Amino acid sequence: MQRTKAHPLNTLTRHQYYTHSLSLNPNFSKGKSMELTPKQLEAYDGSDPSKPIYVAVRGNIYDVTTGKSFYGPGGAYAVFAGKDASRALAKMSKDESDVVPNLDGLTEKEIGVLVDWEKKFQDKYRVVGTVTNN
């Protein structure tokens, strides 16, 4: 049986990865961010038009309201709204069961796909905070 080499990003602790990821994102505003639990993040799924739409990628929360035709109700990527979509993006899946932050068991290729998605989010949307388990 052939063993695949672990991707370096899989070996970082969650805090180390988030800190590293945030440091690479010029749209992240230190001191002006919020922390939301996964349950709190659900409130930003686009169902309430008075609230922004948020999607998290590897724990960073992006304001995707400008893309509401994609992420809002009825949009092609609405399943990602109000959630951490990391695994689904890595697997290029819109299956509800894949819309979770867990990266365990992803291949190096899937991690690469996720990195590409994360760069797209960083270029297009503003980071407004991070997802916390507290």
C-alpha cells in the first residue's frame, strides 16, 4: 500500500494555521474582527436580508454579501452560506455533508484545490473574523 505524504498545512495546529492564514491576507483587519461560533455563523446564511452573508474558509470568515446571487437563498453556492465550507471547497462538492471545516483525510491535491479557493476568497472578499469553538 502506498502512503501519501501529509501536506504541511495538515500538520499545523488549528491556531497556527489560522494565524498563518490571516497573516497572508491583506484584507484582514487586525483589531476590528469578530469571533463567531459555528452556531452564531449560521445566522449569516442569507435568510435575513438585513444581515450580511458570511462564508468561512479554514476558520476565516468572509463577507460574501456582494456575491449574494451566488451565496444567497437560491444561489448556486447557498449551501456554503453561514458555514465553514472548507472541506466542500477542497472536494469541489456541494453536498451538505461536506460543508464542514474538517480537513482530515483530504489528499494533497484536494488541499491544493482548497488553497486555490482560499486565495480567490482573499482576493475578492473582506475577512470579518474567525470561527471559534468557544
